[in-house]
Amino acid sequence: MKDKTLTTEAGAPVADNQNSQTAGPSGPILIQDHHLIEKLAHFDRERIPERVVHAKGSGAHGYFEVGADCSRWTRAKFLSSVGKRTELFARFSTVAGEKGSADTVRDPRGFAIKFYTEEGNYDLVGNNTPIFFIRDPLKFPDFIHTQKRDPHTNVQEPDAVWDFFSHSPEMTHQFTMLFGDRGIPATFRHMDGFSSHTYQWVNEAGEVYWVKYHFKTDQGIKCLTSAEAMRIAGENPDHHHLDLLRAIERGEFPSWTLKMQIMPAAAAAQYRFNPFDLTKVWPNRDYPLIPVGRMVLNRNPDNYFAEVEQAAFNPANFVPGIGPSPDKMLQGRLFSYGDTHRYRLGVNHTQLPINRPHAAAAANYSRDGAMRFDGNYGPAKNYEPNSFDGPAQTNRALYAPIEVRGLAGSHAPERHAEDNDFVQAGALYRLMKEDEKLRLVENLAGGLARVSRDDIVARAIGHFRMADPDYGDRLEKRLKELRKR
């Protein structure tokens, strides 16, 4: 077999890849050494900016297969007929840690899916919990700052985490989930995924539904205790990543059954909880889970950087029949995700193979920009409307209009009949078995024991006591026991 020739990035053969060009054997390096400069310059830029959140992740290719005709609720073609398959790429991740952090930390897990549909890419960006910490995007940067390294100590500070929680009672529900038994999944394969947000589905007749996505793992739920997670983090910080990689290599393709909660649009105003509040669930007894299909992951990426690190999921990528809801956090993410990708990957990140449409053709008037690597649409006109057969609008909206009312301004969330920040956290606590409650309290007490200020601790315990008096009392008692040690 003929030996391959090493070349520069322009394709010119490299004469010497072991010795830099210098002024004589012992002299300084010459700037004319193009191969050296190109090699170093590329190396200096190999690490694109890290994701602000969800920095460490794993991904795989697969497909979604429809199991029930969804046309009564949505006109999205990829959901239109039983047996229809759509190519997809999924990425799982931790939220707060950097790329080098351990997989088994107590943290929500990102659960993002890119469906390559015939009508364009549809991105669904969720977590392994059906809710989130906060309900307003204005608080998101502050919340994430509490999860990241402190500007003075350069480590995550318990005072910051718990101080912010103590001033944000809406976080009580998510903290109850996060510090409970499901707070640390055993693997990515053994956890559920949720849209968390409420989305809009609209059918051909224009009928509108509010929906939530639930991806239920077919492998069964498996989780780690705090002790198990700490041990694995020390032995193999990439445990979740390697588990997914090896399972697919063995042909053990993980799968999830998609089940939907579907609410007629007219029911939203009178529902007992605000259906667009990201800190709340819709109890299953109100809106039962309806099976609609199955996601299967059956192929590992060939190159992690190209396919996982550069994957860009944007919840603003909708297809006909699917749209947003008035969920404030979702509304903020519709802007923030795309803006992040433009900063991290560049304005042309949508042309990368992992991000471009696979089953549809992109046709628009975006031109130029850094890293434009296709033909840039050649001589075609770059404005619309035009008289030269350029792509034109369809005059049909992807989704139904959302009714708005009231005055523009900064408003507290609209409250429904049973809305408060503690009712669902208390209900979740009371659903737990006795041993689950003990582990939950132990995990919470272990975190609060590291807080330096009594006023922060008192406010935090007060939130759990508002959820359920027994919940707060147990936590306070256990914390006192730990502090006596």
C-alpha cells in the first residue's frame, strides 16, 4: 500500500515534521516556517469555547419510530403515520460541571434530541427531570453563577448554592427531586428524559393542544447513592460516557418510549396549576401519558468533536405543527440557545454536518460570515423578494398564534387555583417511602451542613417545612446531629 504524504492544510507536502526552520542549527526559529506557524496556530484554537452549561456530554445517532398516529393533534409529518422512522442525534450531559468534571455528580442531566425531519430539523431540548429550578429566564444567569466556580475561591461554594435557594422558594420542588433517589442516574441509558417545557401542537384543522414530552427508558430506572457516585467519580469520571459508548458497540441499543401529555388549549386557563410554569408538573391523573413512539440509539459518533462537541441544539428549531408556549423559560431559551451557538461555533454552525438538515434542503438568504465553507449560494441573489426564482415564503405559519392580553411590563407569574411554590414539592415528599425520605433528608442535610451562615440555613429549612412540616422538621433535626460531630 502506498504511504500517505503529510501535507499542510492547503495540501502542500511537508518536508520535515520533526525540526523547525531556524537561522542555523542553533539560531532562533524563522517566521517563514509556514508549517510550524500553521500547526501551532491551529493547536491554539483547537478548543472552541466551552458550553456555559451542559459542557460535558455524550451523544449517539439513532432513529425515532412512530407507534401511534398523531395527526389528530399535530400536522408534523414525522409523527404522521405508524411505523414512520426519522433519523436523529441525541446528546446527554451534566449541567454545571466543566468538560473534565465527573459524570456521577448530583446534577440534572441534559436530554437533547435533533430530529432530521423532511420538513427541516426539529430540536427538543430537555432534562432528565420534568421540571426546572426557576420559572423566569431573568434569573437564569444568577442561578448558574451559583453553580459555577466562585470568583474569589474558584470552587463551587455551598453558601452561594443555598443562599440563592433560600431566596428562591420556587426551587423547592426541583431540590426535592435532585436530592432524592433519582438525583444521580446510574447511566444515561437508565434515566428518563422530559421536554420539561410545555409546547404547542396544532393539527391540520387548526386545533391547538398544549403538550409535554416524556421519554421513558426501556432499560428501567437505575440510580446511584451518594456513596456509590463518589466512588465511581474517583475510579472512572467518564463512567456514563463510556457506558453509552460500550453498550452501543456491543449492540445493546438503548431505547426510550415517548409518551405525551396532551391538554386541549381551551383547558389551560382553568387548569388548577399554571400549565406554563416550568417548576410544576401536570399530574398524570389529570393528563395521562399517551404512548406515541420509540427512540432508539444504534450508532456511535465517528468523531467526538465533530459530532458531539459541535452539535448545536436550538429549541427555536420547529417544524410545521409544533411551536412554543408562553412558558417564560422557554421563551428565553428560544433566543439564548441560538445566540450561544453563534458565539461558540460561529454564525455558520448550522452548515456543519451534525447540524445541517439531513432529510430536507436549506434554502435562505444567509450569506458570508466566518467559516463559510460551502459555495455561499454562488451568484444567486441574496435578498427577498426577488424576480430571479429565489426561495419564497409559504404564507402558512408553522404553528398557531398565541393569544396575549394585558399591559406590557414586568409581571409576576399568573397564579392558578392551586398554585404556590411548595404544593407539588410536598406532594412528592409524601409519595416517597420511608427509606426514600431518609435518604433525601440525609442528602439535603449533607449539603446544608457546609453552609456557613445560620440565616441561610433557616430560610432553606423553612421552604422544606412549607412543603411539608415533617419534611422540614426531619431536615432540621438531622442537620443539628451533623453539626454536633
